Amino acid sequence: MGLWESARLPHGFTELWCQDLTSLSELATLRQRLRSSTTGRTTVERPETEQWSERLVLIADELASNALRHGGAPVAAALSQAGDEWLIAVSDSAPGVPPTPAQGRDPGKGGFGLYLVADLSVRHGWTTAGRGKKTAWAVVTAV
């Protein structure tokens, strides 16, 4: 399997909430909501035990900023849970534009967030579900 392949959303997860996003300025609210949902606090108080939650926050930030920059509105981020696994799924309206990791680019110019998401998640992928919609997703285990 390649780094970012088309794959269905994992089954067995229960959606906890979904947040619409219209601009990059809303990412701070998304990060706070994720922290609150996973640890009960909007800030990091126990870094030694909350690394998994911060991985999820970073993944969500990368996927959501990519959707806002490259995918187009409407953009939505959904948090789901199944036991000790957490799923972040970010949808946009560009089904014909798959997540494509940067290649052959100077690292100083950015564009390497999808590599980071792949490294920080236990599994990840993207799918086109429904008419005119693409969803990039990643799973993190609470450990």
C-alpha cells in the first residue's frame, strides 16, 4: 500500500461531533475542541500522558488546513471513537483532488504535512463518499 491510498473509512466508530470550518482562523477552536473531547481540558496539562491526544490534534490540524487550502468549501472535521481508538475525518468538496504528499520539493517550502499524518497515525487514508465530497481520515490509539 502506498503512503496515501484510497481506503474506506474504518467501521465500528461512533461519531461524537462534527464541526464545519470556513477559514484557517477556526483551527484554534478545532484544536481546543479536540483536546476537550479527548482529555477533558482545552490545554495540555499532562504532556507525559497526553502525547496520543496531541498527535490527534496535530493530525486534525494538518488535514483541516489542507482541506481549507486545497479542497474547498464546505469543509467539516468529525471526531469519532471506538474503544481506545480515535478517528478524525476531514471532508471537503474536491473529490477529484486526492491527498498528495509533496515530492521533490525543498523542505523549507513546506507541504510535508501528509507525511507527518502518516507517521503519527496507526492507519490513514482517503475516500470519496457521496456526491462531490472527499474525506481524508486518520486513526490514533490512546496509549
